Amino acid sequence: MSSNYKNSVNCKAEAEYAFNRKSKIIPLMVEANYRADGWLGFLAGSKIYVDFADKEDEEFDKAYELLIAELERNGLRDTDEKQETKKTSRTPSIHTPERKKSNDEIKPPTPPPIQTTEYLNVGPASGWNSQHVQEFLVDNKLDQLQHVCEDMDGETLIEFGQSCQTVPDKMYALINNPKDEHPVSFNTFFKFISKLKKTFTTKTTTKSTV
């Protein structure tokens, strides 16, 4: 409590709000020899106040201890205990979603590597399914392109290969997006083009011979 506090419109509104809500009020004296009057005197009434005016060192510490004691007398400890109990009771529900989220984010086990070469017994590459495409990549040590060609069938692979031959710079930049976690090396990229051309040529020659 002080003269400046009493003359402040904002402080008056704040004090009246607390009074109307029937909140517990503990007046703090911050101006030496101040006697509250008017609206402040009405609100402070006969309440026990704590004198902090001109207090330093040990006197300030004593005033602080009196304030804590008054707060506890007015239910501060009970409030803290209730809040702590409330936090404790909420703890399981807070952690449950996090635990569930971590379970949801667990990646499925990595499938075993493809070791078959069934694609060699299939006709033209245009007739390959996605499994045959993956077999072709693994068999030719082009594993870095497996994620790029995922779900591609033979026809899609041919179109992709032709694009890589026509505009290699753009296609290489496209499949090596900076955000991609699976970079493709220059060597693998051009090896892919070479192997694909060789495969198409071999199959075409074989078909013509037959």
C-alpha cells in the first residue's frame, strides 16, 4: 500500500476485482508511515498487513517470512498441495499419448533383400512387374535406386530410363532432392542408364533372333 497505489486507476480496478471475487487479500505496506484511506482503506480494513517499507537485509527477510506465514495461513500450502496432487494424477494421461506416439512411429522391420532373378525369364522389360524391377536393380548392384523406382513396373521404368538418357542433368537433380535421405551417386546413376540400355538391347536382339 502506498499513495501511488491508491491514486492509480489500474490498481484500484485490480483491487476491486479481487474484492468482488472474494479473493483473499494480504496488504503490503511499501510506503513508510502510510495510512490507507478512501477506497483502499475500505478494502484493507482491519486486515493484517506486512510492512516492507524501508526494510533492508535482516528486516526485509523477517518481513518476507511474515508474508509467507500469512500466505500459508490463508491457504497457500493447501493450494500448492492440491496443485501438486492434480499434477500427479494427470501424469499418466500426459505420458500415455507420448508413449502411444512412439509406438506408432516404430518402423516395421526391414524386408529381407531381394535375391531372386525371375526378371531374366520374363519377356520384354515392358512386361515386368514392380518385383521384377526391384530384382533388376539388386542384381545389377543399383540398390541406391530402389527407393526411386519403388512401385515402378517395367513400362514406367522404361519411361524413367529414357528421361534419364535425354535430360540426365535434370533427372539427376530430381532424384537427388536435398531433403531426400537416400542420395544416388553419379556412378550409380550412369551405371543405371548403361545397364538399362544393355538390357533393352539384349532382349530386343534375343527376340529378333527367335
